[in-house]
Amino acid sequence: MADDQNQAATPRATQREAQEVLEKQVAQLKREINKINRTLAGRAEDAVEEATGWYDSVADPAGRTTQALRTGAQSVSGAVQDNPGTVSTAFILGVASGLLLGLSLNAHVRDRDRWFYK
């Protein structure tokens, strides 16, 4: 009977020790997770700073380019509105010269092909 009491007392001590070991492991894992979280937060902060630097370096020239394009478009629009006949004439001359160039190139290609296929 005395052996039964000793055997009953031994598992309780072992269970208590196992519980303490598990609690220590859980506490250590929590510390490691907190350390990883701090490291990730630092790296994320570095990435944000780097991305902000990239954005700032690109945003200013892009803004100036956009403003220059807007100014150019307004100038062209104003010229077209002020001189619709000149724009129409320039367009017609461009189409005519393109047509003549296309016809001359087509005639040249036909002459060249005639020599290849005989």
C-alpha cells in the first residue's frame, strides 16, 4: 500500500515537471516570436523608407513632364482653334504626300518583283 502511495506521488511530480518544462518552452517561443516580429517591423520600415525614396525621385520629374505635356497640348489646341484652315491644309498635304510616296514605292516593288519571277 505504501508503494501505491509512492507511485501515485511520483507521477504527480513528473506531471508538474513536465508542465513547468512546457511553460518554459512556451515562454521561450513567445520571446522568439516577439524578436521575429521586431525584426520584421524593422525590415518593413526600411522597405517603406526605400519605396518612399523611389517614389519621391520619380514623382517630381513625372509631374514636370505631365505639366509640359499639358502645356504643349494646350498650345496645339489653341493653334488649331485659331487657324482651322491651316491645320486642314497641312492634313490634306500630308495625306497627299503619303499617297504619292506609297504609290511610288509600290511601283518600284512591282518592277523589282518582275525581275525575280521571270
